[in-house]
Amino acid sequence: MSQQSLRFAQVLWPAFLMAGVLEMVVFSVLDPSALSFGDWHPEPVTIYSLAFFVFWALIAAASAASQWMAGSVPPDAAASAGQPAQVRRRRTRHGTAQHV
């Protein structure tokens, strides 16, 4: 699996799961048959589908933005790509290095 495929999977799969949860929460409170947009009275299945894809897109965009801002590569992915994983160290009170 390439690095780009891994990043897409890390964004899209959790977003898919959370979109399903969000849809269940929203439509446990809201009746889709009562919704209308002007003269358009869509079927409940259409509302469910559109809402799911909107939720999925919004959550995926937020997840992609946070991953982009973090700018980090998971250590396993860095090792599989032939790059050495960075080891973070911090000093303890006694002056010895400790791996984090």
C-alpha cells in the first residue's frame, strides 16, 4: 500500500464510520418525510443518502485538514517507506535521556 493510499484510508474510513453514527443521531430526532426544499419534496431515502454523503464529506475534510496540519507520518509508514523513524527524546530531572 502506497503512502498516499494509506493517508486516504486513514481519512476516509473513520469519516465513513462517524458519518453513519451522525446520521443515526440526526435522524433519530428529525423526520426526513417532513422535510421539503421549496417545491421539491424528496423521498426519505433520498434525504438519508444525501445527508450521509454530506456528513461523510464534511468529516473527511476536517480529518484531512487536521492530518495535513499535523504533517506527521506514522512511524510504521516511515519505516516501510525506507525512511528512518524519528525517535523523540527528552531529558529527565537526572540528566538521562528517555525515549518517548
